[in-house]
Amino acid sequence: MFLIKEDYGIGRPVLNMMREVAEVAQADRANLWHQICAAEDENIRLREEIEMEQTNFTNEKAALSQRLTESEATIACLRSELKAERDRFTREKKKLSDQMMEMEKQVDWVRSEKDEKVAKLSADKKALHERLNDAESQLSMVKARKREELKKLTKEKNTLADRLKNAETSRKRFDDELKRYAAETLTREEIRKSLENEVRRLTQTVGQTEGEKKEKEEQVARCEAYIDGMESKLQVCQQYIRTLEASLQDEMARHAPLYGVGVETFSLDELEALANIHEQSLRQIHAIRQRQGSSHLLGGTSLAHIPGLFSSSPSVAAGLPSSFIPTSPIAPNGAGIRGNGRVNGVASPWFNPT
């Protein structure tokens, strides 16, 4: 058959094809053989690994069994502890429930007390509001009275300013009289000294003649009579000076607060009235300065009659000899002036209350 086919020219290609198929099959068989060998080696290795894993698993299973036994024992212990804890928690819960009920009762009691206090405070607030309204009405009345008193004090201040001007005029007149009396006193002293010198000279010449002696004695008697008369006049003048000093000190004591003297013992109302008087006086001075110019008010005498411009009382005995100026608060006639306008122990107000 092959030979027949070979005659036709198709036998050799068929053989070639068969040979190629056989070679491919042989190659596939070799590949399969190598794959089978590799698979067997892999199976052996896997079997060894499985056996090793089974050994490890057995060991781990034994360890886990032991741990499971220990865990079961621990769980049993924990269950007993949990039961005891649950019982304790139940008891504490019951106790806390009782305490909560007690606290709720106390809260209700506190709430009731709070409501009572709120009601009481509301009533107190209403009463205080009414008292506040009454106080405001009384305050308005007091303010009205204060305004009336301020008007009255303004009138009194004007009256005091007039009286102060009169007192300043009297003081100037008194200073002039004191100067005149001082001059008369000096003249009397000179006469006394001259008479004493004359008496000494007459004493030295007393042995000259009896007639001259009698004449000189008569002259001395006349001089002594003249001296006695002058002394009586001097006593009258001193008494008049004491009277003037007492009246001047009385007047100055009455107006001393206007000069800032003796204000330590005043009450707050009197101090406030005095401050208002000074403030109004300063405003009047400022108005006068604006009208007339500051040059007319720089002199000392023009400001002497304005209240509140002296830090202390003016000198009482201006131009009087030092022997007639009292060095103590007690005047020569026994009339003393104390602070705050008190003369001879009797309180004298520094302003006219009417």
C-alpha cells in the first residue's frame, strides 16, 4: 500500500507527518514524565509537611487542651466570683435605691422650703419697694427743705457780711483810740519821770531853806494830786480799753468761723453752710473782678471786709503797745474767749439763727 502510495508521491509526506506526530508525542510524554516526577516530589514534600503539621497540631492540641482545662477552671472560679459580685451589686443597688428614695424625699422637702422662702422674699421685696417709695418722697421733701434753708443761709450770710463791715469799722476806730491812749500813756510816763527827777533835785536841795522846802512840798503835793488824777484817768481809760477789747473779741469770736478759726468742733451741717457761704462769696468776688478789673482788688484793705479771705483772725491791738496786748486767751478784765465763739464759758453762735 505504501509502495502504491509512494508511486503517487504521497507516502513520504505522510511518513514525515507521522514521524513529526511521534516526535511531538514523545516530547509530550517526556514533558508529562517530568511533570509527574515533579508532582511526585511535590507530593512527597507536601506529605512530609502534612505529617510535620499534624505533629505540630497534635502538640498544639495537647497544649490547647491543657490550656482549655485551665481556662475552664479559671472560668468556674470567675463564675463563682461573678455570682458573688452580682449578689453584692444587687445588695448595693437595693441600698442605693433606698438612698435615692430618701434623697428624693429630702429634695421635695427642700423644694417646699424654697417655695416658702421665695414667697417670703417676694413679700419682703414688695415691702422694701414700698419703703423705697416712701424714702424717695421723704428725700424730695428734705431737698425742698434744704433749698429753703439754703435761701435762709444766703440771707444770713448777707446780714453777717454787713455786720462784719461794721465790725471792721469799729476795729479801725478802736485802733485809733488805742493809738491816742498809747500816746497819752507815754506822755504820762514822761511827766512822772520828770516829776521824779524834780523830787530828787528838791530832796538834794531840801536843806537850803524852810520856805523853799514848804513851797516844794506844796508843789510835790500838787504834782502828786495831778499824778493821782492822771492815774484815775488812766484806770478809766484802761477799763474802757478792756471793754472795747471784750466787745471786739466777742464780735470776732462770733465771726471767727468766717476766717477759718475754730471750725474743728462744727457739725457737718454747719460746715456745709459755711462752705456754701464761702463759695457764694468767692463767686461774688469773681463777678466784681470781672466788672471792675483785677487791678482794683490787689490792695490789702479792699479785701479785708470780704468773708473767707483770712486764714486767721486779724490782729486785735494794732498800734497798741506790747504791755497792753494780752498774751493769754484771758483778757485783762477776766473775760476769756475760747474757740468756737465761746465767751466767758457761754456758747455764742457764729451766725444769727433768726
